[in-house]
Amino acid sequence: MKFLIILLVVIFVIGLFRFFRQKSYLKTLTEEQFRQGYRKAQLIDVREPQEFKSGHILGARNIPLTQLKQRLVELRKDKPVYLYCQSGTRSARAAQVLHKKGYEDVSQLKGGFKKWTGKIKKS
């Protein structure tokens, strides 16, 4: 029982550490903030292709999280990167990958695509 409590505390502390570390390199933007800057940035949808085809933010490129490491050559480090996925989980993981590869200006859409009320395109 004591071991289980210690294990849970360790897991909690690690999660807390990751949360605060992520805050240092990833900006989470409201939809309004996202709209103000995404046209000047590299707008990347990290969802899978079938999700992208069913609807995406106008002007977005689809680079699924599962392909991101192999497709980093498509992204510039000198321009902001705006990420989104369905809810925010995959875009946060994509931001972590980009951070490790030296990208400094990375933002994500708060709540993801499911909270987006702006223009969309369906393929």
C-alpha cells in the first residue's frame, strides 16, 4: 500500500513537471488570438488525413503527428508555427517534438478544432 502511494505521488510530480515545462515553450491561444496570427504563421493540422479531409481551418497544411518527425524539413524555424488537432492533445505532443528540434515560436489552438467557429474547408 505504501509503495502504491509513493508511486502515485511520483507520477503526479512528473505530470506537474511536464505541465509547467510545456508552458515555457508552448503558447495556448484562444480562438481570437489564434485568428489574429495564423495567417502570418505556418498553420499545421496534426490530425490524421481522414480527419483533415472531413474539415479543416482554411489555409492549414496537414502534417499528422505520426509523420511529423519525418516531415520537419517542411517547416521553417524562423517563422511561427500554429498547431491544432481535434482537442489539443496531439498538438501539445507535436509542440514537444518541435521544441526538441529547436523550434522556438510554437502556439496551439485552445480546445482544438472542435472549438473552432471560423471558416473551414472540406476536401
